[in-house]
Amino acid sequence: IHGGPYVTDYHNALKLGYDTEALCWPSWLTAEQNVADLLPQGVATPGESIGNVSEEAAAWLGLPRGCRVAAGTTDSIAAFLAAGTSDVGEAVTSLGTTLAVKLRSRVKVEDAASGIYSHRLGSSQWLVGGASNSGGGVLRQQLGDEAVTELTEQIDPEQSSGLDYYPLPAVGERFPVCDSTLQPRLEPRPTDDARFLDGLLEG
């Protein structure tokens, strides 16, 4: 969009192996030239200006010439920042296709067995958390958007569904356990779709 070299932010680059403490690509990743050639040429701090929109992109998108292009972030971190948290220990859960949990911390925490990792937040804090494969995607898969909207009105959140689900859209989970073989648990399915949705939400 800015007509320059491929640049990303260090939040997204983390998933490619970027070292967010040293702020560089690790040597084990760049040692193989065929791999190094595939990596973004630049990694910016989220929010950092990386140039101006190109004339071609400005015309295509209807943006004013000279519009500033800034490095972005991930969807769940954007949700965390939009929630307006400011204190260490505050956490945000965001529900999209999947479910992400982020907690503001002074220390970096990583636990591969639990799917926990940390994103750098500024110069002295971290966002600790993980992302489950469960989330809105499995609701859409099992019932569809329109049905979810209608059935939600029939649910009493004060009453338990009595169902014990682990709603995954497919085999495998990332957080709170990292297990590529974990099976979805969606049985038994009641005849009442409102109760089924209640069980999915509880799960």
C-alpha cells in the first residue's frame, strides 16, 4: 500500500519466529538463505509510521495522497487496546472466530504445553495469553448466524444447560492446552437447539 519493501509489525512477526526481546530475526531462522528471503524486509513497532500511501493505492482505495501508513497489530491485541486497560494484571477476553485471552504483565511468560506466549507491549510490559480454537466459528459451524441470534433470546444464563461440551470446529486445540489431537466434545446433542447453544456457550 505504501509502495515500499514488505514491512510488518513485531506482533505479527512473532508468529514467524521474530525475537521480540532482541528485536531481530534469530540467527537460526536467517541462517538458511531460502528462508531468510521469505521474511519481511522490515519489522516496525506497532503504530510506527512506515511511509505514505502510494499514488496507485490512493487512487484505488480513494484515500488522500500523502495519507500516512502505520504498522498494525493482531486482531486480539487491537481488541485489548480498545478495551482501555491500563493496569498490570488487567485482562481482556475477545471472542471472534476463535477466543483469545490477553493479560498485561511486567514479565514475559511462555509455556508451550499450555499454549501460552507473550507479545511485547511497549518497552517494559508484555501481553501474556493464548488463543483457543473454540469461539464464534464453532457457533457458526453448528447453527449459523441467524439461528444463534434467534436462539440467544431463549437462553436463561442463570440456568445451567447440564451439558459438558468442549466446542471445537475440528480436531486440535492451542490453548489452554496445546494438543493437536484433542477431539471436539459436542455430544449428546439435545433436540432443543436453544439448549444446545447454551451448552456451546458454556463450553
